[in-house]
Amino acid sequence: MMRITDVTVDLVDLDAEPLFQWRQGLPGSEPRLVGGVLRVWTSDGVIGEAHTRRGVIVKDVVERRLREELIGANALSREYLWHRMWELDRVEEIPIYAFGLLDLALWDLAGKAANLPVHRLLGTFRESIPAYASTITYDSVEEYLDVADQCLDRGFRAIKLHAWGDARRDADLCRRLREHVGDDVELMYDGSAGFSFPDAVYLGKALGDAGYLWYEEPMREFNVTAHRWLSDAVGVPLLVGETSDGAHMNMADFVATGCATYVRTSATFKGGITGAMRIAHLAESFLLKAEVHGMGIAHQHLCMAIPNTTYYEALVWGNPIQTGGEIRADGTVAAPQTPGIGWSDSSTGDDRPRQNAAVASARA
């Protein structure tokens, strides 16, 4: 039996990211941060790890609440330990971005023990997947059109907008982008929870008219009923449930109301790999799509293992555009081959536009 002997969090300094926004009033880039590497140590000498940009908070939760709970447990009992995290969440209210870190480390550990990448343990569905270009917020329609051309030249065949959060201005941008790229390019729109119900309806009607693939997180996701009303009022499919704390339990309500055509799943906000796969299977049961949220190596594994997902999300930033090195010339991402998850020395939980070697020093 592979017993857990310790759980640690090493703090690392992370450089500030280049400045950008998701929409007006909502910062996208991070300032200088103290990140962290969570490690699960075992009696067999196998070590699992997970990376976070919120090191101080995660270290506190691990040292105050989790370490004594986990020492002595079987490191391969991921399902049991995932349920124990939900039990402890009742008294701790573990932050949504921290909830799945232990699960990620346990999957990393299991992959290393089996000498297999995590998507093989999950049951690989595909060996590569197309990526869509997920923009930051730019200054003008003209700049968005220029960035779109760059994305298409880079090999992307689909583009998702993060615009200004102004329903009328954004609607005009969405119409003009469709006219610019034609009907053969898939377009999506992400509202980053910026709208009231009336503004969400106004923009949603424009997106439907322009043939957008999905309308993502138009409003804060606390009220499922409001999303049902929105889905009844617009013609564009909704993508919902990105940041709902209850993971698969909240997602079940979105599905049950009939407002979801696409649902969000992720290792970051849904309880690690285990929680992300729960949501993917829930969606598949209702013939819905489960789209993986966010960049990074853990989400590459999920994209390879989930049958009912269509794209990998690749952030593009700057002008000229930059994007992650995992994107191949044809706009696709290949299945990871490293045993476990395969965190790189510069991983911070996703592949944001960050340049530092801080995590490398923590691993030394």
C-alpha cells in the first residue's frame, strides 16, 4: 500500500504578468504573487505535485486542516480522499481554486507510479485536439480584426472574444468580426460574468444572429433561474457553470433547467481531475458538450480524455500575438507523453503569459 507520509507546500515568487484585462473593470493579468508547489510524499518514494498561483492560502489550508488528515492514507484512494475534501469543505470553505489541488497531485502521483501520462489512466479518447484562440481585451474593433487575422495565420480555426463588457459595443464587435472572417471560422464570446439580465439578452440576440458557437458566462452564476430565462430569450447556445462552487452538484441544476448546451469543466474550478471528469460524464449523459476551461498541462490531459469536448482553450495576448508553446503549426495540441501530469519548471497552474524560474528553484 502506498501510504502518504507528508503533504507540503513550497512557496515560490512569481513575476508579474504583462498587463491585460478580461473586460473593462476585470483585471486579467496577475501582479507579483507568491505561488506554491503542493507535494504529496509517499512510503514508496513516489511524489505527486500540483502547482498554484495562490501559495500562501494553500499552504495555510494544508498545514492547518489537511496534513494530519492525509498522513497515513492510501495515496491511490483518490475517490475516498476526494470525498473527504468535500467533508472538510463543510467547515473550511476551501477556495474554489484550491479545492482540486490535492486531487491533481494524487493523479500526478498515480501516473508516475504507473509510468503513464494521466490521460492514459483516464482512458485516452484522442491523440490531439484543435485549439481555439482565446483573446484578451483589446482597444478597438480594428485591433480585434487585426488580431483575428493573426490568429488565423497562426493556424487557429476558431476564436473566442473577451471584449469590453459593454453590451452594445460588444454586439457591434461581434457582428463585424463575423463579417470579417466569414462563416467558416467558429466564433465564441465570453462575457466574464459582466452583464445584467437585460444587457445579456441584448448581446445574446446579436450573437445568435451572427452564428456564434456559444455564449459563455454572460452573468454571475449564482442564479440558475436567470440563466434559464436567458436561454429562452436568445438563439445562441449558452456555455455555463464556469465558477459555480458546487462543481457537479451545481452543474446538475444548470442541466436540469434546460439552459445548458455547453457546460464548463476544469481541474482548476471543479475539484481536480476527478471533479472535472464527473461533470464531463454528467454532460455526456444528456448529450451535452463539456468544454475544458483554461490553459495548461492538466487541461491538455482532460482534453484528450473527455469524448464530449471540442477544443483546447489557448490564450493569445499582445499584438503581435503570443500564445503557449503547446500550440502546433496547424493549430492543434498533442497528447502529453510525460508520466503523471508533467508539470514544467515554469508551470503555475495554467500556461498564462508568465516568465520566471521560481518554481524550478522550489523543485531543486
